[in-house]
Amino acid sequence: MPQRLPLFPLGSVLFPGLVLPLNVFEPRYRRLVQDLVAEEREVKGFGVVAIRSGHEVGEGSAHALHEVGCVALLREVTELDDGRYEIVTVGATRFRLVGLDAAAGTPYLTGLVEPYGADEVEDDEDAPVPADVAALAGAVERRFAAYREQLGIGGATAPADPSVLSYLVAAAAVLPLAERQRLLEAPDTRTRLTEELTLLKRESALIAALGTVPASEPPGEAPNPN
């Protein structure tokens, strides 16, 4: 049965395990933060879902949303003197948006959601990694290292967990929103790594040929009107 989840539509994609800071200034989303802080539950979160058409701010801004999103768990909340909030969240599990709760009675959207896919981030860490997935992860790690070198970008050592690696690459590679969303919707780590290997080969070839980075979507953070 679908569960209710407050929604924060963004012009970007959040992936499990990735940190997302947000500058919250719109009254409806300030209310969302206030409601979460007031909850007695220890685990507090909302759904980040990418906007299919429309934009992040203003009345009636998001006209259509993608169906698959990611739960953002609230980690830090700082209230500023002007009423804005600076919050830090981290991506948790993926969900499918099956509808909107029109009777929620809140200024922000509330979705009706159900779990989506295999959230390998929460799997047993001691479970053996299939040989083909391990091989794919190794190939993606090497390609990603070469890609970062092309861009002149440093970075920490790649995570050993193939699932975590797949989400990190999806978040860090310079890709348009549609491709990030497709990676979020990949049913499992094997599929996501396979797609990323193809994407990294393509992007590296484009950078080599054009001598520049292809255009991408802006970072997934609510803009500050000031």
C-alpha cells in the first residue's frame, strides 16, 4: 500500500548515499522543514523528485514530475535570521511516485509512494559480490578515473562497494538530467554500471574530440533569490 511522503521537487536528481545541501527560502518549503523538525520520529525525511517540466520556484512551478525519486534524510538544520533554512540531507532509498495526496492540507506537495527497485546500498555488506558485477565495477572505476583526469578533477579513492560506486559515478559525471534520471531508475547495480560504462566511454570520446566538457544540468540545490 502506498505511503505518504512530503515532496521537494528539484531540477536535479538525488542518489542514495549522496549528500544534498539545500538553501530553503520558499514559504511552503520552510513549512516542510518546520513540520519535519516538529515530528517526534528520530528518522525524518522527504522525497526529492526531479522536475519533468517546469521549474523549482514560484507558484505552480513544477508542472510534471518524474516517477522515481529518492528519500532525503534530514541530517542538519540551521535556521537563519531572515527565516530561511540551510539544511543538509543524505539520499536513502528510492521510491516510485504513484500519485499526489490532494487531501494532505499542506502548502507543499505530498506524494503517495511505494518502494522502488533493489536498494543495494542497504544490502548485507558481507554478501559476496557476483563476479560479473565486480568486473563491471572495476571497468567503471578505471574509466571514471580516466574521465576525471581528462577534466582535471581530483577525487578520493573510489568506493569498493559496486552499488555505492555506481551511485557516486551517476552523481559526479557531467550528464544531463534525463541521463541522471535514467541511472536512478536502473533496476539494479549491474544495469547501472553497464549503462555508466557506455556513458563514460561516450563522454571521454566527446571531451577528446571537442576539447571541452559537454553541457550538463545545474547542481541539485534550491537557488538563493538573494
